Amino acid sequence: MYTQITKRVEVMADGFRADVLAGFVVFLVALPLCMGIALASGVPVVAGLISGVVAGVVVSWFSGSELSVSGPAAGLTVTVAAGIATMGSFEAFLSVTILSGLFQILFCVLRSGTLASFFPNSVIKGMLAAIGLTIIFKQIPHALGWDSDYEGDESFFQTFDHSNTFYAIAEALEHVAEGAIIISALGFFINWLWGRDQIKNSKFFKYLPPSLMVVLVGILTNLALAEWLPQYALMTGSSHMVTVPNLRNVGELKSAMSTPDFGVIRELKTWSLAFVVALIGSVETLLSIEAVDRMDPDRRTSDGNRELLAQGVGNIVSGFLGGLVMTSVIVRSSANIYAGAKSRLSSFFHGVFMLVFVLLFTSVLNQIPLSALAVVLITVGYKLISPRLIRTVWRHGLEQFIPFSVTLVAVVFSDLLTGVGIGLVVGLAIVYRMNNFSVITVVNDGDQYLIRFRKDVAFTHKPRLKKILADLPNGCSVIIDGAGAQFIDFDILEQIKDFVDFADARDIKATWKNLRSKRLKFGGNNGELQSPSFG
């Protein structure tokens, strides 16, 4: 008994330690993303930080997912910026944020959380791979020391200057910063080193995530360059360093916070915009937790309805405090999983770390080079689009690989929701085509034909059945067998009736069996029918 209790305590202690370390890694990744998304949305940086803190400290306790991490989402930057312009001020838009949270709670009550379950696995895998490739493309300029694009941008076309992802990479190659290259190279070396068995099996180093070591080494390397090779050092306060506003206490934070303008609640545009924001945020959230479930080492299943409740509560609190709209986000969730998180505590700790460090350790945060964080994110991106994943999907056949590939390409060259929408349409088209050919089979021996229904037949199969019947040669004999179908749509039955009634004109002898309906009756057909009606 004592041994069992001791083992259980050890497991809990290991899980707690893993969640604390993972939470710290996610905090380091989330910090520049929160600020970058705030800048891209045209709001104060503090608004992004508030959203990040609320996402960790509040949303994690209501969340329906153990490993999902929430925060301000890049996919909503354009909507937020346009919404602020529509409402006239950020304070007015905060009311929209609060109302969007109420709508999400309504979505939870209406049990809308199962929506993501209808997305094919091939599309979800394509989305994850696309996010991974997008992260790599977007972080290459930061790894090289060129920071024309804000942290957290996931769209192919950049918000600020309307250039694109590939142009930013080409531009970065012309503006390489030697210090950033050195820090990036050391970061990749650490990731390689931490993959060796000697490090992984070490009693000391196995508790230090490589992501944390990459950041620490990046800070120390830049300080060393400033001391001995200042021409290569990255200057604090420059665009290539984390730049957190100096909030020395809670009072300064409070004075920097915006207050909602509730006077706009009476306007119809406020409610319509809130519904749109809630809808976009909810779809992105559900897609994210569906992807998180696929990456969870323990294969836990998230509760989509509870997650909508969590996001609703989070957006209400964030709106009241002057923060941005939030969703569950894949990038931070992926970093959380690959940092070794075990439970929702990691997300909670990431919010706590953000609050504490922003208030007390601003000077330390502002020593972090973006190139070190770029290495962390590029590593996450590589794991999302591993060659093993692509080979696995390829082996599953073209009906899986095509929607996977289309989703991947569409997300990379547009944005998350647009790309997933395109992938879903392609996936459904392939399912429809494959289903059409597998539901109805045709075999023949000379002029003897058998048309068999192997599955349930819906009205969507009518074009294929119509073509099959039209292609039958004149003078043949045909048996139509519905034994394999539990359900046959009325349109299909009517199509068969029309064929049977006019088979004489083509000298076709038609026989049917196992077609169940009492709503249609036949005329005669050379005595070939076994019953005067479907029965």
C-alpha cells in the first residue's frame, strides 16, 4: 500500500514538474505572439498581454481540453482591425468582445461543440502540416535577424505591407544579422544535442526542455557578444528583441487598460459583428482542439461544448479588462505538447508566468532575441510536418492524400479558415465520388446484367444510377437487387420505376428484388416483375 502511494506521488510530482516547465516554454513562445497580434490588430500591446494572461489563468480551468492553450489569434487580426474601424474605437469593440463571449456560451448551450468532428481526418492532418510549414516559413526571417513581419502572422499576405511570405524570406536573405545567425545556429545545435540518448537519459538534463535551453543560451550568447564582439550583438529595444512595455506595478497596468464602451450595445451592428467574431473564433477553436486531440500522447478526447464555454467566459473577462478576443490556438498548443505538458496546469502556469514576468521582470524579457524564439517555433513546425506524416498519409491512398495536400497548400497560401474550407470541399467531393462508385456495382455475363446496391442509397447517387441504366444495351436482361441497402431514397425508387415501366421500349427484361416501398406501383412489364408494387 505504501509503495503504491509513493509511486502515485512520484507520478504526480513528475507531472506537476512537467507542466511547470511546459508552461514556462509556452509563456516564452506566447509573449511575442500576444504583442505581435495586438500590434497587427491596431490595439495597444497591453491588450494582447491581458488576453494572454486571461487565456491561461481563467480559460484553462473551464477548458474542455487538457493540452489546449488559448490566446489572441492571428486568424482574427483582420476581423478585429476592421471591427474597430466599424465601431469607431477599441473601447467600443471591447463591448463586441464581451458579446461574442455570450454568443459562444449560447453555442455551448446549443451543443455546437461537435462541429469539428465532421471534418475529415485528412483535412485535420493537412491543417496541422500546413501550420507547421507556415511556422517554418514565417520564422526563417526572424532566425536570420530580419523582422519586417509581426510575430504571430499566419497569413500568406502580410498585414502591414501586403507583401507575402516568400518575399519576406528573400528580403531577409539580403538583411542578415550575424548575431541572429549565431544564436539560431546554437539553438539548432542544442535541439540536436537534446535528441541524443546521453542527454535524454541524464537525470539532470532530462528535466530541462530544449526549448528553454535554447532561449537561455540565446540570452547569454547575445550578452557575450555585447561584451566581446559588440559589432555582432543585438541591441536591447531593437526590432529583433522582445520588447515588453515597462509596467512597474499593478497600478501602471491598470492605467494602461482600456474600458469597454457599453453605449454601443443598443446598435444592431454591435450584435452582428459580435456574432461574426464568435462564429469565426468558435470554428478556429474547435479545429484547434480537434488537432490537439490527434497530437495528445494519451489520446484524450476534448469536450468541444465545454471548450466553447471556456472561450466564452475568457472573452467576457478579457473584454471587461481591455483585452483582445481569444481562441484556442494551434501554435501555442503544439509548443505545449512538444514541451512535455501533461495537463491543463501547463496552460494555467503559462498565464501566471506572463503576468508575473510582465510586472516584475521586464528587463529580463527584453533580453530575449527573437532568433532564439524562432528556433523554438521552427522546431515545433518541423514536428507538425514531419516526413513520416506525409509518408503515412500517402500510404492511405489518394482519397486521403488529395484532401491532405489541398488543405496543406491552401492554408499555406491563404489563411487557416480559408484553407481548411477549401480542403473540406475537396474532401467531401472525393468522398462523394468514391461513395458513388462503391454504393452501386454493375456486373454482367454477356447480355445478363446485375445491378446491386451495396450500401444505403441516397438521392445523391441518382446521377450514377441514371447513367448505369442508360448505358444498358437494348435487348439485355437486368436484375436490380437492393439487398445490401437498409435505406433507399424515394428518388432512387422513382428512377427505377421509370426505367422498369419503359423497359419494353428498349426490349429490356427487368427484374427487381429487395426494394422496399409501398408508395410506388408499377404497370406491367412483360411479366418480368415479381410483384405489382415495391413491397
